[in-house]
Amino acid sequence: MTTIVKKDGKNTNGATPSPREDVARGRSLSTIRNIGIIAHIDAGKTTTTERILYYTGRVYKIGEVHEGTAVMDWMEQEQERGITITSAATTCFWREQQINIIDTPGHVDFTVEVERSLRVLDGAVGIFCGVGGVQPQSETVWRQAKKYNVPCLAFVNKMDRMGANFKSVVEQLREKLAAPAVPVQLPIGAAETFEGVIDLILMKAFRFSEETLGSDIEEISIPEELAADAEKQRAALVEKAAEADEALLEAYMESSDVPAELLVAAIRRATIAGAMVPVLCGSSLKNKGVQPLLDAVVDYLPSPVDVPAVKGIHPKTEATETREAGDFEPLSALAFKMATDSFVGKLVFVRIYSGKLEKRQNVFNPRTNKREKINRLLRLHANSREDVDTLFAGEIGAVSGLRHFTTGDTLCCENSPIVLERIEFPEPVIAMAIEPKTQADRDSLTAALQSMMDEDPTFRVTTNEDTGQTIVNGMGELHLEIIKDRILREFKVRANAGKPVVAYRESAQKPGTGTFTFEREIGGRGHFAKLVVEVSPRPRGEGNQINLNVSKEVIPAVFHLPIEQGLSDALMTGVLGNYPLVDVDVNVTGGEAHPVDSSEMAFRTAAVMALRDAVGQSNPTLLEPIMKLEIIAPEEHLGDVMNDLNGRRGRIREIEARDAVQIVHVDVPLAEMFGYATTLRSLTKGRASYTMEPQSFEAVPDSMQETILNRY
């Protein structure tokens, strides 16, 4: 006997707001889920999101990535390439819960979109390919989620594909990601025989109707051949949940047959605490398993009231401040993304942690110490907008009319200021020269580049002091290609671009000391400053540190900020090839001020020149970006691939056999990777694939430094 279960999401009001919540919101904070969809490229993030929108009634036709009709891939470049480039936000409803979803890119060039999305989310769904398992970018996004303590679910997608292996992926989650992965479902079949899932909590099996695009779910008996394994897996699930939850442990001690509602509550607590990662499975493309995933989002991932109160610091006292999630708390919100809209202008995407934002309200920016007025508030659905009068605590939306806010800024009240933790972004590793085709295009190009810099913190624009060229810096060849494409199509600017080149860095190899005295008469008045600066190397990846180890008697406090500004400016251009200086300790150890003639300009200039002198004494070296590669190749082509990698200065870390292919993990300098896709196709007759991501910066071999400096 089978029954048909209709699954749909309804836009109802949800639970009644608590006393800490404004009744105008109409929906309790406990019914909100702010989640992100994260994964390796092509694991099925956008396809899954499209199914979620369809089953929740947000859209009435399923969009497909491969057809360029996906709602969440709204940019022309995304539709043409079939990949996600920018994170898109939307809101839908399921079981009387409001689910705010951010669909993030999987390509490593756009990892900044994942970073800033995870910073403001309460939970995440990690999607893993049933065949590929845990892939390189899967590890990167998982690390990002753990960095912000975001509770996660895992969804093993593509169970309909040949070679799909659910148990293997679960093992990889445990081994490669050190994730406490515990299946809450088992697949019924695999590849062409995949038809549904077994729910280990209810101990029921479900089949998804192909005629209704998976909207109807048929409850069936658990297949006999899977019954014993299902019992065993449920026992393991109960045991793991009991280990992580004392309340369930008491019930388990009385009886091993734990009721479903107790088990769900225990899994929720364990997931929010990071002690468990529930694993589900399905095939988003074939419309199987998405509704149970939505149930799991509601059942296991936290609402804003389930996560710890957000912490920040008071901008003046630097004391730690906390803000509880509630509408009547002082306002605290984080600007996590900028976008330019042709109709609305500059949009600032915000997550409201406490308080509420209202139209025509003044907000304070502690970074600039300025107030700004909010013109419009918007709720988002991909690239469409819905005007609202108020954004309440726990919500994600967008604000227009804020001119001086940038990514990572805090929106707060002037009488109760707070600075939330800023978002850290990786350094660009690749550069390209760009110039307008005509003089008339120059101003338009400058405006377009500034607009894209506002949107993307990993995109930088600099000017080469020697040639006057405009240099754009990004995270990879695809990143720069998209930038170039957007300049032409979106901003309608005609421009010429050179070939991408490596964005090198400089650093010190030993301590060095520099002294500079600035003494000059300008405009009839004297300017004097003397500084002694020491530099020393820091471990790779630790960044720069500036210390002023001089007393206020030697150099008055009024000149300390100009000195820091001068040193920061000097760190932007090194002494070898004008590349930024990284991983150095800068210490101002001495100096001299004149009671009348000393000025801010003099000390700022002295700081620049003293640092350059010190770096020149520190045996400076060039650093190059090293990329982490994973190459999947048939065994018969492994020798050719390895020989080629050796010629590219590759360092093999591991070779892993998986089914009929070999997976090579290798570190290679980015300078050696241009055109590699074509070479790999040629070596393996098109049968191999690879992914790469930036890993670190390392010193360029001495034998190559002079060649590089002469080339650029």
C-alpha cells in the first residue's frame, strides 16, 4: 500500500513574534533561516536552489543552468558559461518558515562571494557530487564555513549519475573535511536505478514522481534488501546523536527505540553546536530529494535566536560589545556586499543582527564617523527587487542611498556605536593592463573600474608609476575575463586589454635598517622630520605589522598617524619592481622632530623614504603565487601529466587512486599555469580535468628573479 504525500511551502505568517520582536514584522525570529548553498564548481548548487524555489512556490517553472534559464544565474556571463559568478539572494517559505537563501559561486576565482556570504549566514548546505565526492573547492568553502562557525548540512547530489557512491562520499566528508558526518537518509538505488530515499528518522521510504517533476512524493515500503542496512544505520544515527546530546542520552538509556520527535530535536541541537553534520542525498536535476532537504533546513539549521549574540567593539573605548537578536535592541548591521543597479544605483547588501532599519532613517558609519540617510529598503530575489518600509532583525536585504559605505562596514546608531568584525579577503594573484580605446572613453573606463572595485574587494586597480599604465588585479584568468566582458557589455566602455600576468609580491629576507631626514623649505616655511625604521621578515601569510617604538617626547603624538600613513603607502610599492611588500615587521625605532618646522607632510615623506632604505638593506626578494592543483586523469596518461608538471616546477603532494582514475595533488607556481587547460587536453586526449586555487606566496628562485624584473 502506498500513499501520496503532497509537499508544498506556503507564505503564511508563522509563529507569533515574542515580546522582543516588533509585531509589525508579522513573523517570529525563530521562523527565519538564513542559509547559504556552498560547494565545488558544478556540484549542483544553482540547480538545487532552482528546485527549492519551485517547490516552495517562489517560481512556477523550473529554470535550468545548462539552458541559461536559471533564475539565480541572472547575469549574461553566467547564462553563457553555465556557472555562478556572483552570489544571489532570495526569500522563500516552507512549512511556515521564511528561508533566506544565498546561492554562491563554486569557481575559485569568485571565492570572495562565498567568504562574505558565510560571514552573515546562520547555516549552510554543502552540496557534494555523488561521483566526485569532496573536491578541492569543497574543502575551501567548508573551511570558510568552519571559520565563521556556521552549522552545516551535507547533501550528496547527482545520485543518478554512473559511479555515484553515497557511502564513499560520507567517508570522504569524515576523512578529508574532519566533519562529524552522520547519514539521516540512505539512497534507494544508484545511477540509473536511483528512485528515492530512506528516511532513517521515520524509518520510511519515499519515491519521487517523475510525472509531476518530483512535486508528489510516494511513501513506499523500505526495500527488503536495504532493510537490514537501514536498521543498522538508524542505530548508528541514534548512538551518535546520543553522544552529542544529554537529553537524548537519557531517553536512549531507557530504550534504544528513540521517538522521531526526540531524535529530530537532538540532531538539531547537535548540528547547531557543530557536533554533527546530517547527510542527505538526492538528484536535484532529476527532481529527487529536494523537499526532504528543505525539511532538514527547517528542522536542523538555526534561526537567528539560536546562534550566539553578535560581538563587536566600541569604536572609542575598544570595549567588547554584544547585540542580541531583537527588534528593540540598538541597531547593528553589516554591509557584506556592494552592487551597482542600473535603475536603483549603488546597492548595499546588509544583514540586520539587531534593531531594525527603516526608510528615511539616519545610520552611523563608525569607520568614516559620518551619518547617512537611507533612501530605499529592498528585499531581494536574484536581480529583482521588492520595496519594503522596514528590515527587521535577522533579515537580509539591500539599501540604496548610502554613498560612503563599503564592504565590511557596520551600520549602527550614533548614540550606541559598535564595530562588527570586518571580512578578510585574499590577495589578488594575477594582473592585466587595460586602456581606453579613445580619449573619450577614459572617464567612462575610470568610473566602470571604480564601480567594480566597490563591488568586489578582490579586484584592485593600480597605476604603474614607470609606464602610467592602468593595471587591474584579480583572482584568476576567468575573473579578469569577466571584468573585461562587463566593461564592454554592462558599462558600454570600449577598452583594450593586455594578456594576464602574474601579480608578484616583495618581501624582506633579513633585518634591515633605514634612516631618512627630510629638511626642506616649501612656500616660505621650513619642513623637518627624521626617522629611523627597521624591517624584518615575518612568516609567510602573516601579513604586515607596523609598530611605533618611539616615545611622544621624541616624536610628538600628532605626527604618529602621518607616520603610519606614510609607512602604509610605502608598503604598497616595493624596491625591486614596485610590487606590494608583504609579510614584514616595520618598527620605527628613532627619529627627531623640530619644535617649529616639523610637519605632517615631512614625517609622512620621511616614513616612505626611510622604509624604502630599510627594505633595500634587507636583501629583498620577489614572491610568486603558488597554486594548489587537483588533476583527475586516466591512469594510462599519468606519466605524461607528471612529466609536464615537473617541467612546470610542480611539487607533487599526493597521488590518489579512485575507481578508474588517478587524482594528482600538486603545488605549481601560477606563472607556469597559463594555457594549461589546452596542454592537459592535448596530453590526455581530452579525458583529464583539473581545478586550482591560490595557496600561498613563495620566494622566486634567484636564477629567475632578474629575468622577471626585466620582463615586467
